[in-house]
Amino acid sequence: MSVTLAATAGFCFGVKRATDEIEKLRRDQSVKHIYTLGTLIHNRLYVEELAQAGIRAIGIEEAPKIAAASDKCGNTVLVIRAHGIPREDEAVLQTLEKKHPHFHVTDMTCPFVKRIHAIAAEQTDAEHTRFILLGSETHAEAIGTLSYAKGEKAVFSDAESVLKYLKEHEDDQKRLIVAAQTTHSVSEWKKTQKYLKNLYTNAIFFDTICNVTETRQHEAITLAENSDCMIVIGGFDSSNTRKLYEVCAERCKDTRWIESVRDLGDKPIGGRISITAGASTPDGIITEVYQTMSMEDYASLLDESLKTIHTGDIVVGTVQAVTDKCVYLDLGTKQTGVIEADKLTADPNAKISEMYKVGDEIKAFVVRVDDKEGEVQLDKLRVDKDAGWFKFVADVAEDPIKEGKVTAVVKGGLTMDIEGYRVFVPASQSGVAKDGDLSALVGTTQKVKIIEVDEAKKRTVASIKSYQYAERRAAREARDAARLEAFSHLEVGQKFKTKIKNLTSYGAFVDLGGVDGMIHKSELSWKNIKNPAQVVSVGQEVEVYIKEIDPENHRISLGYKTPDMDAFAKYAAEHNVGDIVTAKIVSIVPFGAFAEVAEDVDGLIHNSRISLERVDKPETVLSVGQEVQVQITEINTEKRQLALSIRAILEAQKRAEEEAARAAERAERAEEAKREAEERAKEREEMAPYIAGSID
């Protein structure tokens, strides 16, 4: 037996950088608490070791509470995982850092992942590009990367899925921007690149698979092709380890994926053995496996372990005989393995003789060892259930979102049935308010996010609240995307015919096709109004135009009033200072009265212009609703003000009366002078004969 260890096995640069930083923080006496945002690396054993040391992995929803606690407990460091986080989560953390001086964020996102973030942000736009990422859509790295891309974007695991998607969008002319998750399969990336280059000449490719990943995969392929057994070490939730296992399994029939030396099992291994490990596998675990496999008596130790079978063991036997009631197995020992029909299948009508034949291998759980009878009672269903459990765990690693039925209220929370497994939901994660009625959820089907899996104890903890948070975030992202798309088609001056959606005290809102616009109350009318409801109502159709666009704050200011709606301007154009018009008193204030001279056109009659006499209280002279004759004394088009005067008319009337009196007096004096002249003429006429006779 020969054992070869891959030169590239173990921590990559990004993972080592993150783990080194954690060790540095653990030695820093000034740091009171350390957390990681998400699991720092995808290795369960390492994450459990951190948890035992008090370094817990949290979700973004816990960050505000932890940041607030740092105000009292002192320096708290939150380390961003190597796979990175979404852009929105970064913004949340930046805000918390500014608000809480003892809360610090250390970004350990792998530089190779950061590069993909930069590509997604800089190479995409909302209108002209389509961003394609090769990877796993549930992987933290993919989720974070997509948050930086603008416009159309999607994640696919293989070339066929990409081509199917693009075929559905072949009519548009958007430029393709294509990148890959750092841990993606190199062969799948090359295949995708080859297909797309032949079909899309405008595609731009960014080879973002980590060079360490590529080298590791190439070395693993070479080793697998020349080995009788291939051992792949790494976490079952590690994407790059899964890719290693897949490329090795394609080339070496006996390929085994383990997390630690304990997973090697009892199946003998011989011949040429090669070992590789994922980028998140600690050196200590790799060394332990390599040293164990390299022991000279390892094969003999395995043989010895097979000679003694104990209750609770998992064994693999070869079928020696089959009846309708049971099967008999050769276990490689002196005992014969026996599996009763009800321990083989849950189907009571199944025919065992049709299910198995001599030579088949069966994996089973040892229920009881009877050395006297030379029999070992076995249970295959128990192993199947365990296999189902590990499949469930693997599925959770790929996609933590599950759906199940709430079965009961228990101490501290709820239990759910998810795919046949009992899952616990803490009360704090139920989505029900504190001291609320948890029983209202019993019997309902709920979607949850699996937040903790203890494989050894087969214990699973889920959160309805985290799923709801993720759903709200997805809905928010969808709304933001729709809003950005809508904003991209808007421009200042653009006109719309739409309907009033709702009213507030300061304005009216309308729908502009996926985004709201606001007509401020000052834009609804040329006159001052207290409430938009004075002018428009919900459901009313209006024609508006865009005055201002603020995409950063998602605000669109709209105009509604037009010059032809300006009653004041129209009135001012048709009247002049000095015109006398009829006005109706509409309100009285301490300094005068406002009078309506036309619809929507008011003017002020100041106290000093109400009467010829001094007026201190206008209500003693005027009343609301009273019609009066006024003279326009000033038209201020800039300030949109009219000055009116009753006194000017009264003064004109007084002047007219005085002038009339003076004219009458002058006429009377003229008449009197005329009479006097006539009398003098008559006297002269009467005296004329006498005057003439005296002359004679």
C-alpha cells in the first residue's frame, strides 16, 4: 500500500489569511468579544472549535444587537467571512461602526472574491449588460457577488443551464459579462466559455476561478487517474471540496469524501492511495489522516477491526442467501448477518426474494451480536435513515431554506416536521412577538432557514424569522431593481397621464410605472393651499411632468400646475391699476380684509384703505360674504399680490361731490351775475326815454 498527499492540499491564501486574523484577534487582550459574520470558512470542525472558544458565527440580523452591546461590554470585533457578504450587509455594518465606537468590523473577504465584486460593479449597467456567474446560487460568494451587479443577472451551475437561459433572452442585444465563482469546476468553466464564444461574439469573459483552486483540481485529477483509492478531506458544506470530490469520483471509482480521520470507516483500503483536501481544511486534520493512512499496519488494523463486531457498529456484508422472511450476509467474520424483512424495507407487501440476490452488498446497523448462535442481528432501515439524515445535512449545506409543518409547542419554542426530521424552532426565531401565542402556528406549513445542524446529535435548529428576513430582503432587492429599471427610463420634462395614488398633508403621489412621483402641494395650485385635497382627490386622473429626478434617494418631483391654470396671471393681464371692480369679503384679519375679485384671485384691503375714517378693527366695518366696490391700487405680478381700496373710491366720490358743489356754486354765481346784468340792462332800457328827453 502506498499513500500520496497532494502538494496543494489544505488552506488556500484567502482561508489562511482569515484564520490567521482570528488567531491574532484571540491573542489581543483589548478585544472583549469576537464574532464572525457567517461561518468564517466552510469547515464544520474548525467552526465548532471556534464556537468552543467563544467565537460564534452570526447572521446580519444579529449585528445591530451585538453592536449596541459593545457600548457597555467594550471592544467587539465582527470578522467578515472569507466568502464575502452582500453589498447591503456591508452598508449596515458601516453604519453600525459609525454609531458604536467600540464595534469594529474586520473584512476577511478573500481578495479573489473581492476582484469578482469589482468586476460585477464596474462592468455592468442597468440597461446594456447581462451578468452571468458560474457557481452555486445558494453559496455565500455567489449571493455577495450578485449584489454588486447591475441590470440583468443570474447564477448557473453548468453550461447547459446558461445556454437554456440565454435562449429565452436571445432577442435582446445586451452585452454578456461572464465570470465564475472562485471555487467553480475548471472543466465546466472552460466548456461554458467554449459554447458562449461560438454563439455570442459580444460576450466578455473574466477568468475568476482562483488559481489555487485550478491548480488543486488539476493535481487531484492527475492523482485520481493513477490511484486505486482517492481520499478527499473537507467540510460537507464546502463548495470547493465538493468540486474536488466530483472530479476525483469521475476518474477513481473508490473516491471517499471525509471530514476527519473518524470518517474513514471500516472498509479496507489498499493499493495506491492518494489524499487531497479542500481549501478550508486545517493542516492538523490533513496530517492526522495522512499519518493514519501511512501506518505500516493500517491494513492489518482494518482487518482486525472487521473480526470483532459490536452492537452499534455499521457493517457491510455480502448476501449469501435470500428468503421471503430475511436475508443472510457474509460479514467476513465467523458470525452470519441476519436482516429480517421488517428491517429491510418499510413496505409490508414487498417480496424480499425479488429485491435481493446472492452477491449483493448491504450496509446495515448491528442491533445484537449472538456469539452462541453465531448470528448478528442487523437493521438496514436504520442505516437508510442515517443516510437520509446525511443527505438532509448535505442538502441543507447547499440550500438552508426548507419547508415543513409545525407539529407542537415545546419548552422554549416549536417543533416542526421537515422531510421526516424533527426540527426545533426557538421562540425568538418563530416570528411571533415576545409572549405571543405560539400555538397559533401549530398545524401550519412554514418556510424556515436552517441555522444550526449538530450531525453527531442529529439535532437541527431552524428560524422562521430568518427566512422572513431573507424574503423581505429579496422583495426589497426586487423592488430596488424594479425602481432602478423604472428610473433608467425617466428624464426631466417627461409627461405622464396617471391617477392620484394617495394624498398626504404635503403633497399627492402618483404611479409612474413602477416608481412613485410626488406633486408637492405648492405645485398643485397657483394659490396657497393648506391641503392637497383642496385641489385633487384619490383616483383622479391628472397630467404631470417631471421637474427633478433624485435617483440616489429614489425621489421624483413632479409639476402639475401650468400657466393656463394661473387665474392671477390671467386677471392681472386683463386689469389695470385704477380699475374699480366688485369684490366679496372672504376673510378678515387684524390688519385688514381679503376680498375675492375673481375665482381663485384674492386681494388685500388694508385697514387704512377700508374707510375715510380710522379703522382699528375691520370686522366693525366689513363682514365675510359682503360685496363691496374696490379700486385696484397695486398689481405685483412677482409676489402675486393685489392691493385693493374702498377708501380710494370714497375719496374719489368725496372729491366728485366737492367738485360738484363748487361747480353748482359757480353756476349760481354766474346765474346771479346774469340776472344782475339783465336787471341793469332793463333799467337802462327803461331809463333811456328819460335820458333822451332831458337831452332834448
